[in-house]
Amino acid sequence: MGSSGNQRDVREMVNAHLFPVLGLVGTVCAVSAAISLASIGGQAARWNRCYDTGVTYLLESRPQLKQHANAIAANFCNGGAPVGKKSGAS
């Protein structure tokens, strides 16, 4: 009989602490996701600056590449080689 009362005490303790513990776990997960999204947002902002600068540069300095400027800028910002004298689109 003593063991049944002990099990009830343990069950009551688990029930009493379950909601706050799950709340804490959920909060930690939400903060972790927010931190991850912040770094992704920073990378996206840098890529957008690179792309905008690349398109502007290509349109001003190489007007003959106007129809390819978007693709060339995206390629460069994704780590591709810059357009040189021999590798430029015609």
C-alpha cells in the first residue's frame, strides 16, 4: 500500500511540473529558431546588395550585356567567376 501512495506522489509531481518544463522547452526552441532566421536574413541582405551592385555595375560598364546582366550578377553572387574579357557573353 505504501508503494501506491508513493506512485501517486510522483504522478502528482510530474503533472505539476510538466507544463512549466514544456513551456521552457518551447521557449528555448523558439529562441533557437529566431537566432537561426536572423543569420539567414543577414545572408539574404548581403546577397541582395551584391546582386543590386552587380546589375548596376554591368549596366553602366558593359551595356552590351544588358540582356544577360541579371544572370551574370546572380552567378557572381552565388560564387561564380566574374565576367572577363574572354568569358563574357556576346
